[in-house]
Amino acid sequence: MKYDLKKLLFSELVYLKEHDQENFAKYYKELMERLLFCGFEEKLCNAIIDYEIDLLNKINFKLKTPYVEQKYFLNENFKSKLSKDRDVYGAFANDDGPTKDTLCLSELIFLDDEIGYILTHSNEKFNKEALKEAKKFMPSEDEPWLQNEFFTRINFYNWKLFDEPKNEELKAKELIFFRNEHQILFFNKYDYYTKTWRPYTDDYFKIYGYN
């Protein structure tokens, strides 16, 4: 099956890089261009990719329907798949690292995006069970568990590679990564194609600046 690379999230590209050897270089190029755009050093770019490969193997990730075409909390026929305590879904829930329950980086983005939609459209009616589960992952806007988990992983990879604590420079790079992956969903999922900024282009800096 052929995919539009610009509509795929990070984890989906990592999966294809590992499972479509004929087009390995194409996927790797896209992955590196995204991470380098964020300002990460090349060593850290490769580390982020390698850790995600290990995680996808552990959770037996399969790419069928791209995230931009999926709904979870927003599905009219919502069925809970994330009924466990939220910390179970983190990469550091136990000392042995990720488990089969761990959410990949792109699923963190996917779920956070739908929660953001729910918060923005609070005047609409949503499935009560979906709202209950969504609130578990974001009890309030001040406690965005999915975002924090995303940033914590990048911090860990950086610490493992460079033995450096988080600083403002790394925080800014993580935010560029998070926002642009998030924007791929927003740009393609909600029919706002011509009304907002294009992910991983200079449009980002026109909106958020260079600092």
C-alpha cells in the first residue's frame, strides 16, 4: 500500500522504514528531515528513531489505517481500549522499560489531539465514556499527561546519549517536534488544509518565532 509521507506521523514512518526495505532510504530521509528541522543533533535524531523501533517491536505495532484517518475518543461507536491506570501506558511504568501497553510517540500525539478537539468544542455532545477516559489522560489543561510523557521520553534519550539534564534549548526543540507532529493531524484530519500552517515548513516559525 502506498502512503503519502506528509500525512504520516513519526511512528508510522519508523514502522515503514523497518518493514519496507525497498523504500528504506525514503522513509529515513523523511524522519531525519523532520528531526533536524526541530534542531536535534544527528546523534539524537538517530537515537530517537532507534528507541522508537524498539518500542514498536515490543508493542507489535502494525500500520493499517494512518492516524490522520482514525478516530478514537471522537468515534461515534467508541469502545474503550485504554481502561487501565494511565501510568501503565508510559514508557517508564516499570524498571524493565516499555511493555505491550506502552503508547508509541505518535499515539500520544493522536490521543492528545482528540482531547484538544474535545476541549475546544466543549459545547458539542460527546460519548460520556469517551469523555471519562479522556479526562483520565488530561484531568485539566494544567495536567496534560500525554504531552508530558512525550517530552519525558525525548529528555531520557538525550540524557542517555549526552548525560545532560533538560535545558531550555532542548525544551524548545521538543516543542517544535510535538507541535509539528500534532499539526499533521490538524492539517489533514479536520479539513483545515488551506486555513492553517503547513507542518515542517518555515510556516512554523512565522507563527511561533525562532526563539
